[in-house]
Amino acid sequence: MSSIIQLLPDHVANQIAAGEVVQRPASVVKELVENAVDAGATMIQLIVKDAGKTLIQVIDNGKGMSDADAKLCFERHATSKIRQAEDLFSLHTKGFRGEALASIAAIAHVELKTRQEHEELGTHLIIEGSKFVSQDVAVLPKGTSFLVKNLFFNIPARRNFLKSDTVEFRHIVDDFERVALAHPNIHFILMHNGSEMFNLPSSNTRQRIVNVFGGKTNEKLVPISESTEIVEIQGFVGKPEFSKKSRNEQFFFVNNRFIKSPYLHHAIMAAFEGLLKDGNQPSYFLFLDVPPHSIDINIHPTKTEIKFDDEQAMYAILRSAVKHSLGQFNVAPILDFERDSALDIPYDYKDKESETPLIQVDTNFNPFAEEKPSKSFSSSSGGSYSFGGSYKKQESSASWESLYVGLSSAADEVDVNEIQFESEEVTGSLFEESTTEISSNKTYQIQKKYIVSPIKSGLLLIHQERAHQRVLYEQFFVNITVQEAASQQLLFPLELHFTPSEMMILKELKESLEKTGFVFSAMTTEIAMMTGLPVNLSDKEVQALLEELINNFNESIPDSGFSQTDKIAQTMCKNLAVKTGNYLSEKEQEGIVNSLFACKEPNVSPFNKPTFVTIGMEDLDKLFAL
């Protein structure tokens, strides 16, 4: 029987490896930018077109590569980072697997330009789908430039799998921010379709956070510093009052490498226990420095998972460090309240004996006397004040009978028969009888949560919040797609602050939001100015509403216009609907009931939960065993 097992060609093996290493354009950005950091660059420029589908270029001023290294770097498992297996536990670089460049070259057109500092000429190399096209000598600046074009050109299925430009660019920004935060000493620039999105000069950690997430971030930060034998912790956490529903500002860095750790995240949440609103997430930017031999990074190609030797100790140290900083900077409530010195008892009073206070009684006082005797009270200054004459009770000059003198004679002169009274018809109701009739379908509110409405077949039990969500959802959906909603104009413009990445999403949603009633007067990289809001939306609710909307789009950005409209309508109806626990008048109850059954889909809320339940007479009879 002939052998059927054979070795795969290198270009096939590279394409298979690329499926795990290069999942989307953001994966290419991460690998190339991290290589630039490992090369010792002080300035890194990232240029992207069409969210990386057309072009990704990373330019750095690092060490550069020789002619031989330029060609060898595209071979599988070729790396300058490690030499032997023991080096995996003493890593000081971002990369070490030697798979990234080979995988990228297998599924894209790659152009490499590089020159070392002491060399006069550099190398210009072109590879297309793992095939070397050319390698020439060229005059180049110091450093390296990687240019990746037509990603997944030879894997159409993977290219079709990519999401919209908005989604893919958001992932690129996420990876760019992670590397930029880990290395504040490097100058980073990000360009997208010819526009500069980020320009982050070399600075300290706090300034880098502010440059990435906006100027308003500075006042939110609480510094953390803790040093132990196991780990050294530096960084910042956000104040509890600035917590958000999203997790976009949560970063762990271990030895300057971004990681994801639900276990350590739980330690942060434990430190913030009792300080956050329900559902809110704290912001944190924490840098953990641990001995390289105490961690294992070689778990997944993305290198975002990590294993610690002693996770329990890490948990306890991190939790106590965060808790200590929150208390130290008066963010968390403490029991050592500041004492008001004015309330302290003077020391010269400590030996004095207590005395019974003297009670003075005026034996001559008679509340029923017609004339009160004058009283004199001595003041502390020695003077006296006399009260009496001016407060003397005035004697009545005439009896009460004098008020009615002459009335009897005037009444005798009037003929009772000549007096005209209003007819009985006028004393009836001022409204039409039809409007004052009690409606047979009167509604009732139960526990400020449900509305009960009697119907012919029994009872209708309506969930007031879900019903109002359905009503508002269909209103907003119609406003966005068919007819624009009315807007309430503001007397003074409303200024809202967002991070640059949040503003990118807000600008894309601007057109749809304006149809619901928002009026934007100006939008910069960090500020949105508004002069009009949807009806029934107060200016205090706008920031929370837009932050939740941005968060929803961050987690699952819809591709189609219909999905985008649906997501906006869902978020707005959820925030603006009447909540459980709110009292509703009879008119408000009837308004919700009537509006609900005028909807196209009254049975379920926009989140596919039932809005009402019908209880028939048979069910009621069964309850009473009739």
C-alpha cells in the first residue's frame, strides 16, 4: 500500500498559519507596529486606507535590517528575538514566534524598504503571496517601512468575511491604542484615508492617556503605585463618578504587553465594590512589572492571554493597591471624618463641676388679664428693654350687636317676591354630559409596574416599561426612515465631551440622530455641540444616552443601514421609556394602552419580551374554583 502522508509546501503551510495569526487587518497592524517597537524606534507612523483592506503601511526609524535579514524575515519561524527554548521565559520583546511576517506575505502583496544606520544603501524587496518578485538596492532613510496591499487577495472567502470599513477600522484603532499606551516614550501617528486620526508625541504615561482619550480624562484619573517582591504596579484608575457602561477604558499591561485577564478584572471590581452604579464599569490603566520567568506568554498567537505563577497573590495585591489609592485620594468614603474644632470642649472647663441652670418664673403673669403688666428684661450689655404700653390690648369700643344695626329695617323694605334667582338649568355641569361619563375601560396601575385594563373577555395586564418601549421604538423608527421628528431648541448650546474614537462613531451616526430630533451645531475631535434635543429628552440625560449608544455600536457595529437604524431606535427607546417604579396618572396610563395597540407589533417589546398578558374570565373563575 502506497504512503498517503506528505509534507505540505511552504506556501500552503503559511496560508494555514495565516488563518490563526492574521484574522483581520487589525492583526497585521498589531504585528507590524510591535515589530517597529522591538526595533527600538522613537517614531512610528501608521498609514491605513479603506480600513486596511487596500493598504497598511508602518514606517519606523528603528535599527533596520541587512540584505540577508530582509529576505530571511519572511521565512517561517525566523526570528531575532529568541535563540533557544529557555528564552521563552525571559522575554523582553513583543514578538518571538517568527510566524507573523511569513503569514502576512502568504496572503498579501508586501513591499519592504529597510536600511541600517551605518549602511549607505538599503534594501527594497517585493513579495506577492509568498513568492519573491524582486530585491533591489535603494537609497532609503534609516529604519524600516512595511507596505501591505490587497490583504487576502488569494483567499476570497476570507476577504468576503471581513466586516464593514467602520468595524475593521475600529479594531485597528483598538490595537493601535494598546501599543501606544504601553510605550508613551514613542511618537505615534495614525493616518486613515489621508486624514490624521492620532498624533501622539512622546510624553509620560498620564499625558499619553489624556492624548488618546481626550482632555477631560485628566480629572478622572487616580494614581496607583505599589511595589512588592512579586509585582510592581503603576498606573491609574478612574474615579467612580466617571464610570461608564462600556469597557473601552480598561487596560492591563504586563511587562508593557497588553493582556486580557477576567481574573484580575474581578480584583478591580472587588476594590470598587459599593462605589459604582449598577451595570457601570470603572476605567483603569494598570502597568504590572513582573519577573519574566514567573509568567507564560506562549499560550495563543495573539499573545493577549497570560499565565502567572501565583495568581491568588496577584489578585490580593492588585485589589488592596486599588482600594488603598481610592482611600488615599479621598475617593472612597472613610471613617476618619474631619473634626470641627469649634465643637470641642475647652480644656479649662474639664475640672469645673456642672451647675443646675436657674429657672426664673414671673409670678405676676396672667394670660387672661385684659391689660398685661409691663416687663423689663435686662440685656447682657446692661441696658433694659421695656414692653407693655405698646402691646396693650385694645378695649372694644362697641359690642358685637352693633355690627347688625340697621339690617332689620333694610330687610323689611325688600319684597321677597321681586327677588330673582338663577334657574336650575344653569346650575348644571359646565361640560357636556358625554365628556363626564366614566369610561367603562378605566385603567389601574399596580405596584407602579403594571397597568390593568378590563376587557370584555377578562383582564389585560400590561408591563408599562416594555409597552412604552414598543411605542417609542416605532416612533423613532418612523422618524429615522420616513419622517423627521420635531426638536426642542435649547436656550444655550450643550457641550458634550467624548474620546476621539467615540467621536468617530458619533459622526457616522450623526445623520440618523438628527432625524430623531438631535441638532448638532459643531463637532470636533473631542467635543459635540448641540442646539436641539428630541422631545421629552432632558439635557441631563443626553450624555448617558449617547455613551450607551456608542457602547452598543462598539460591541456589535451593524453592517447594514437597517441594522443601524434598529440599534439607534432600540437604544433611545430603552433610555427614554417610563421606568418601573414611576407613578402614572389615568391619562398617561390610557395613553400608553391606546398607543401600544396602535403599534404594528404590540405583542412584544423591541427586545422580544412580552408587553402584555390576557387573563380570561375562565382563568379568573378557576382561581376562585367557580
